[in-house]
Amino acid sequence: MHKFDEMYEQLPYAGAAIRGHYQRYDQWLARQPGELMRSRREEAEMIFRRVGITFAVYGAKDEDGSGTERLIPFDLLPRIIPAHEWELMEKGLVQRVTALNRFIYDVYHDQDIVRAGIVPIEQIRDNAQFRPEMMGVTVPNDVYSNISGIDIVRAPDAQGNGEYYVLEDNLRVPSGVSYMLENRKMMMRLFPDLFSQNRIAPVAHYPDLLLETLRASAPPATAEPTVVVLTPGMYNSAYFEHAFLAQQMGVELVEGQDLFVKDDFVYMRTTRGPRRVDVIYRRVDDDFLDPEVFKADSTL
């Protein structure tokens, strides 16, 4: 099986040419003392640990029997994607997520894709994620997955160039974007000269885009929608991200016990009394979302 390397045109590395979009970085890296790079890595790990940018590993235990908290993955060597490749990938991902949302809409409505013989009904009906309770339910803007996490890998093609492939689609409660944002912030702190010398697409505006997307799901004629982030709580493996995104968007982070329903509207308990909620960005799996419809013993 052929292997693909992002930086080198061929393997093994000895004598291999550097790919064009990595050449400036390779020249910069050659000027950096090894001790400096080691100290930068140690600095990054110290800051991540001090700030608490970690994630829990379910099932893993420390020596004292407590759960394992691990630092977010961080690599001093960036993965560089040329602008023309990113533009093509962006178009493909927009097309893919649009198609996935239309597929989900069809599954919960007319099921034309089943009648056309494209997808057997058994593959839908017997899927663990199929929710018969949602049949006939129309969601805002017909969008079922407002935030999608598409895992992409790269493998060599016949010419030795990298070809992008989708590994899987995470459409329910994808996590990990906060770690990407913190990684970028850390790289800018450790190596500001890299960013001043190169044109690098920004990512810091992601929380603004996320809030805009969530507000688009608000009921019509809602001038200033109230948005909240619903978390299972501090013991969830992605709790850092829940708190981070709520803080970055300037919205409330809530748990199930903070919310209640009255006259078919959701309200949030606050120190100033109940406040109506228009949009809930849920980071809770379907099974634990509503004890009246899904798991009856859920307290989340």
C-alpha cells in the first residue's frame, strides 16, 4: 500500500523533494534551533494544562483509579493546505452537507429514495440512529444538521499526489472545533513571525459564524433570538468545548435542570426570573434528550 506524505513528494524522506507549498516553511524550520522547538512544545503543554484545555477519555483510568484527562493534540508542524485545494474542498463539503440534509428530510417525510429503490427500507428502519418519533416533523429551514463534522483523510493517487476522501460524516453532535481554535491561537503565540510572513486564512471568526447559524433557526419574527448551549454537564468529555463555545458566542451554558417547558415554549431559569429560549444548541445525544420520548431514566 502506498503512503502519502504532506510535506515530501515521496518516501523515504532521504533526498526527497519538498512539496511546493511547504518550501517556505521548510526554510523557516531549518533556521529554528532544536532546543527552541522543544521549549515551545513544553510551553504549549504547560499553557494547555494550566488553562484546562483537555478532554476526558472514557474507560481509561489513571493509577489512582480516576478518569484520564488528556491534553488536546498539538503539533508544532502545521498541515498546510493550498488555497486552491481548500476552495475545491469547501465546494465539495457544501454540496455534501446539502445532500445529507436533503436525504434526512426525505427519510422523515416521503421516503422517495426508498420507493426509487436506491436505499432499502431495512437500512433506514434498522439503523440505531433512526428516530421514528421524528416522522413527519418539519424542522426550521428543513435543515437537520446545522453543524456538521466531516472527517477527511488524504491518500496518494496514481500520480503520487494527495487525494482527499471523506472518512465519515458526524452530523449529530460533532465536537473538536474548540481544539482547532485553541491550536491556532497557540501557534500564533509561539511563532508570530510565521503568520506575519505568510498569508494564512483566519479561523477566529468561527464562533460568530456558529451564532449566526443558530440564530437562523429561531422562530420567524424573533428580533433578538435567545440562544443557549445545552451540555450534559462538567463530567462530559467535551465539556471544555461546550463552555468555550458558549463563552465565545456570548450565550448561556445550561444543563437540562436549567430549562423547563410552559405552554409549548422553552424557558431558562435565571436570577431575574424565567427567560424564553428560542434556539438550543444541544450537545446531548438523542437518547438522553427527552425522558418523555427517548430514555425514560435520563436526567440530562
